[in-house]
Amino acid sequence: MSLLQVRHVTKRFGGLTAVDDVSFDVFEGTIKALIGPNGAGKSTLFNALTAFDKPDAGSVLFAGAELVGRNPRDTVRAGVARTFQNTQLFDELTAGENVMVGCQAHQRRGFTAAMLRLPTVISDDRDARDEAGRLLRLIGIEEWLDAPAGDLPAGLRRLVEIARALATGPRLLLLDEPAAGLNATETRELVQTLLRVRDSGITVVIVEHHMGLVMEVSDEIVVLDRGRKIAEGPPRMIQKDPAVIAAYLGGEMDESA
């Protein structure tokens, strides 16, 4: 079943068409990757899918509801969460507290209730901490629950950010360059994390340059070049597609980069 339907999305910046009439589907329970050379339009499209930018034309349907025109907070409440290429944790908080921040997307506490520490607030905080622990276990880093986020290495920071996005309770998780800056060991851990997230019932879309990771975790891949979709299909087909090979400087795609 198609959870996300992208239809004829176009985005222009002045005379530049950054995304040009792109359409594809993301099926529930799968991992879909968006790849392409630098300047292909991946980040612009990603922002359009998550309501951080409004396309000039086209439609983005999530579970049958239009996302174009919504603000990012409403998109999160609808069941779509994202991370960013540069990790954006609160360094003065612990890993667990950063994840608890994500739980607030569905809490209805008011300022007065929070200030007075009313029973509903105390209960919400207890539930949020329990959920943070569960998600860090899912991600595989529960032992870092009480560690200050500012002390964590890059790989762990990426995983905490994914856990925080999961804390919003999404059906669809979009990850922007999750392997950026990771070493080989951290990348292998990220691969296992993404597969566990998918197996937990959450659909995933990733924008990523690391072809080894993309080929290992993706069920399907969309390839962009100069704003247009040039290929779509399973990893093995994409690897051998002549248009994709030409877009990547005329050589075989390097799975190690």
C-alpha cells in the first residue's frame, strides 16, 4: 500500500528549476532512498516532502491527506518526522532528555500546568522517560540514556536524533544524510538501526550519499539528476542503469562512498 504519493512536484528558485516534475510512491513498511549527484535537487525535494518548503506545483499525499500547505509542526502531528543533515541536539540535555523532547509533539500540557507541576504533567514526564528508554533500546544505545548529548561522538548523536524523531510517533520517518561524518563501524551500526526501525513498522525515506548503505538497506531507490527523476527501482537495477552510471561521472557507482 502506498503511504506517500509524490505527484509532479516542481520547485523553482528564480530561473533555476531545482526539482522538475518529480513523481514516485513510497510503500508502507519499506525503506526508499533518494540519491543523486551534488546539486541534483535532493535536499529541495526533501524539504518539500516535510513542509519546510512549499513546491511551486505538485502534490504530496501522506495516507491520503495533502501535506503541501501545512506547516512542519502539523506535518509531525500527522505522522511524518524528519532529521537534518547537521545534528541538532540540545547539548546541555542528556540523550534521554533529547528524546523526551520529541514526545512533546503529542502532549497537550499548558504553561500553567507545567509551572505548577500538576499530576498530568508528572505523568506525561514519566511516560516520556519510559518511551525514551524504549526507543534508545530499539536504536541500540540505551546505555547512553543519562549521558550529556554534548559529550557524545558523531555516530551516537545521529542515533539519538533518530530516536528523538521516532518519539513523535511517526508512520513515516525521513532521514537527511544519516551517515554523514560516520566512520565504518558507526555506519554498520546505522544500517542495523535502519533495518530495526523498518521492521518495527515504520516506513523510512533517506537522502544519502553513502552508496554502500543505500544499497544494503533500500527496498527501492529514486535517482535525481539536475532536478529530474532519471531512474527508480530496486538497488540491483539502479546499479546497472546506464542513465544512473552516466550521472555519476560515467563510472560504476562506488558503494564505499
